[in-house]
Amino acid sequence: MADANGNLVEVTGVDKVFHRGSEDIHVLGGLCLKIPEGEFLALMGPSGSGKSTLLNLLAGLDRPTEGSVTISGERIDQLSERRLAGWRARHVGLVFQFYNLMPTLNAARNVELPLLLTHLSRTERKKHVEVALSVVGLNHRHGHYPRQLSGGEQQRVGIARAIVTDPTLLLCDEPTGDLDRKSSDEILDLLQALNQDQGKTIIMVTHDNDAAKRASRIVHMNKGKLTTDAAA
Amino acid sequence: MVAAMNWLAQVIAVTSFGIRTLPERRGAAAAAAFGIAGVVAVMVSVLSIAHGVNQTMDKSVSSRNAMVLRSGSDTEMTSGFSNDTAKIVAEAPGIARNEFGPLASPELFVVIDLIKSSSNSDANVPLRGIAQAAYEVRENFQIVEGRKFEWGRNEVIVGSAASREFSGLDVGKSILVGSEPWNIVGVFSTGGGVAEGEIWTDASVLQPAFRRGNFYQSVIVRLNSEDSFTEFKDSLTADPRVNVKVIRESEYYAGQTAILTAVITGLGSLIAVIMGLGAVFGALNTMYATVSARTREIATLRALGFKTSPVLISILMESLLLALIGGTLGGALAYFAFDGFEAATLNWSSFSQIAFSFRVSGSLLIQGIAFAALIGILGGLFPAIRAARLPVATALREL
Ligand SMILES: Nc1ncnc2c1ncn2[C@@H]1O[C@H](COP(=O)(O)OP(=O)(O)OP(=O)(O)O)[C@@H](O)[C@H]1O
Ligand SMILES: [Mg+2]
């Protein structure tokens, strides 16, 4: 649920400091970002600028050192480790650069995984899996294992897994980073369709200008700060 | 309820991924399982010795039998009294009778040197001089080959275990007792027990051969009933003419092997613990390797919202599974290699040999597998905790 100003995500004054031995690494400093519901945001910036770190904070995979992260009106930076796990299961769909599928599970089983964290019955789960796989156009490959699928197909299974629980937010860290142009375009078509037809709020980290152009807004990061903020 | 089902589904899902990926890690997994198999095999084999000795002792005794020794003696070897004492004992109340009189057998117990067939080494074998009543006192006595010895002649019968364990104890051959050869005329069984490791002859022939005069070392009696023991004991203890010790046969044999079985059990347990520690490190190693091999998978599951406990349990389960496979393998190895394996060991009380069989019993196998499970849990615990504590964001970026 978005706030009064229509913002689904509100990042305010966020610092993130990592400790490596005695060294403090300041990755994010005083970062503020608002994302309205239904936006497709592309996050760009040089390597090491803190894009993945920010995405992890939005995903509830990590907590800021300072500042607040509010999603759907909930301060997730204040949730315990345990509650965050439950929150992630309910609110975020994650798409990884290297797909992160379970090699021992077939496509349908991989997509079903997040549903094991819900209260859905086996038949309901099966139905959801079918819908998600047809959205990504892979229903006919449901029995195939990751090693039997191309990179693009594996990423589509990854996207099906991310959307099967109908999450509030879809977070993609370089989803096309490991794919050729053609497969990338298919994945981007898919993300765009999810955003435009189903109103999904998507945040995508990318190095690829063509990919970023598909988004409704591009945000540039450098050294832990937002630099430009341009509507696409 | 729903939450519990949901949690269980997570546990099952995460555990099954782990187990399905086991073939990819089969080398390390097999090494851990075989390590544990070795521990269990050794532990079960050693303990089966104590078990076998105990079982031999249990079979040696009838709860209706009592044994009379000289007061102050703990063994037949160190006991001794005159024929007069033996006669007074035989007349005591509580002893069962048949048509020939009381079922009391005054006996002589000496050891002779024979060659052990397995090792070709010298061993002391008990030679027991018995009286007529002895056959009735040992309720399961039976000739299995040849015949009984004849009273008053230099003839012996050998226990079935002794005839297998020692060379030259076949029917028709003879053994040297003192300086004379005595003929072996039969082989007997007592339905298991210590007696089967002994050689028996007529006490009154044995006495002069060992220059013992009219002298015995024990009287074995069969009581009217188990409850007659107190009556029998009290009357002899109170009798001023004799100075004897009365104990149940069961206590006597339990006492004989108490030290032996304690030493074997202690040794077996010590070996098991030392080897077990080694196996715990083996399992630890394997499971740490498993956790690092599965880091990507575990981190992904955690990122999707899986809780820590299913991850923890899955690693423990995997370790436990390897341990149980190893334990079962080790138990089976011990069983097929050693169950019923016959051997003889020194009876430390009489310095003679007790023939016994290794006994790999069901309870011992369960003990072995339980020990394996313990190794598995100990070996899996720290890796499981590491897996559960994996910082998700860091783990994901390392891949
Ligand atoms: N867990 C961590 N511990 C220590 N340092 C970290 C950790 N996570 C990130 N960093 C550091 O923070 C900085 C930003 O990392 P981040 O992954 O956010 O960059 P990025 O913008 O996603 O880069 P890339 O485009 O290469 O993926 C880097 O210097 C990185 O080394
Ligand atoms: Mg990154």
C-alpha cells in the first residue's frame, strides 16, 4: 500500500557502513529515495557505487546502519532478522543475475518454492505455479531442470518464482547481466509487461543503457549517493 | 496448526534438497559414513566379547544350584576341604534328592596345559573331577559324542567348546594327566556355559593323580527350590563342624567374570570414545564442506524467506543420515564378521580358559547405531549453526 503521496517505498537518510576487519567501509551516505507504486525504476551506476547494497536494504536482506526504510507503510529497518524473513516471503520477489535456481528441482518445483512459505494447499500451489509459468511463457517446460534450460529460460523461471506469490515489490539485480541481447530483450519485455499490464512496482539494477531505457525512471548512483534522477 | 504444517513443509523441502545433492558430494559423504562405520564396527565387536562372556556365564548357572567353598575362598582354585566336610555339606537341609541320595557333587578343580588350536599356544584348561550327582546337578547335561567315562578309570569326557578350542581333544585320543595318558571317550554339552570349556573325569581317580588325598575343592548342590538357599546356607554357616562359604552358583560365575567383563566393556567404550572423537571430526569436516558447497542454495532459500530453523535442521538431518548409514554398515559388519565367532579367553579368577562366542545382540546393535547418531549430531551441529547464521546478503554476493 502506498502512502498519502503515492509512494510505496521511502528511503530516508540511509547510511550503510560495512566493517572489514578494523576498516569501516562507508557504502551509502545519507541516501534518500521515494518510489511511487507502479513505477519501473532502473538503478544505474559504476561498479561498487552501492546499487546492490541499496537493493538488499529494500529487499530486507540487510539493515541500514542509519536511517529508515519504509515499504507499504512498514519500517522494515526495525524488524528482527526472523520477522524480516517472513516479511520477504510476503512482500518481495527477487530476481538474481545468475538466476539462483535449485539445480535438483524442475522448473515447476523451483517456482513453487516461495509458496511453501504460504498457507496454500498443494492444489492451490499447483495452480499458482501454472499461472506464473504461463506469464513467463514456459508452461510447456515445467518439468525441465535448470541445466536443460537456456540462460534466458532459466531467468524466466527465476521471474516466475519471483512473481508467484504476487509480491508488493519486484527487485532485480542485473537480471540481464548474464544474457545475450536477444534473451535480454525477452526478459525486459517480460518485466515491462509485468509493470504495465499488472501494475507491478519493479526496481532493477542494471549496467545496460538499453535495459534502463525500458524503465519509467532511471536513477544514477555514485559513491553511495544518488546523482541524477531522470524520468525516462 | 497451519503454521506448524508450513514450518514442517519448509523443513522437508530444505532437507530434501540437501539429500538430493548428496551424490554431488559423495566422496566426502562416503568418507564420513565409512569413518562412522569403522567406529561402530569396532565398538560393537569389542562389546560383543563382554556380551558373549556374560552370556556364557548366564548359561553356566541354574538358579537352583548352590556352591560350597572353603570359607574365605573366592574361587574353586583356592578352595579346599576334606571328604568329611563334603559329607556334612551333602546332609544339609534344602538339598534336592533322588533315589541315590542328595544331589550334591563334591568336586575337584585342577588345570592342565593344552595347545589352543587357533594360536598354537599353551593354555590352561580346567579339568574337573566330579561325583555321580554332578550329572543331575547340571540339568542340561548331555553326551553329544561317544559315551560317559567309566567310574574308577583313567577316562575323561570333554566339553564341546573345549573340544573345538583346543587341539587333540577328539574322542579316541588321549591327554596327559600327570604322567599318564587318559583316554577321551566322549564329548558333552551343558546347553552352553562355562562347563563346556572344561574336561570332566571321576573325582576319585583324579585325587590320587594329583596327590590330593581325600580332598575336594567344592560341593555343587541342587536345591529343592530357589528359596531353599537361605535354609541351606544358614544351616551350614551355623554348623560348628564346618568352616565353609555358601553362595549361589549364579553369583559365583558373575563374580568370576565381573572384572573381565568390566575391563572389556571399559576398553571397548574407551576405544569407541577415542575413535568416535575422530569420527566426529570427520563428520564435522564433511558437513562444513557441505555447508560451503550449499552456501548459494541456502542463501537463496533464506533470501526467499525461508527461516533459519529449517536450514539448521536440514544440515543436522543430513549429518544424521550419513551417521545412520555408517552405523548400520558398521553394525552389519560386526554382526557378519563376529556374531557367534568362537574364542577362548583367560578366566582371571581361575587362570584357566573360558570358551565363549562373540554375541552381537540386537541391543548391542542398537547401542552402536545410537552411538553413530550421536557422532552424526555432534558432527553436524556446528556446521548447521554456521549455515543458519549465514548472513544472507554477504553470502549471496560471494557467488
Ligand atoms: N557485506 C559486505 N562487506 C563488506 N563490504 C561490502 C559488503 N557488501 C558490499 N560491500 C562493499 O560495498 C561497496 C558497494 O558494493 P555493491 O555490491 O553495493 O556495489 P554495486 O554497485 O552493486 O557494484 P556492482 O555493479 O559491481 O554489482 C563495494 O565496495 C563492496 O566491496
Ligand atoms: Mg551489484
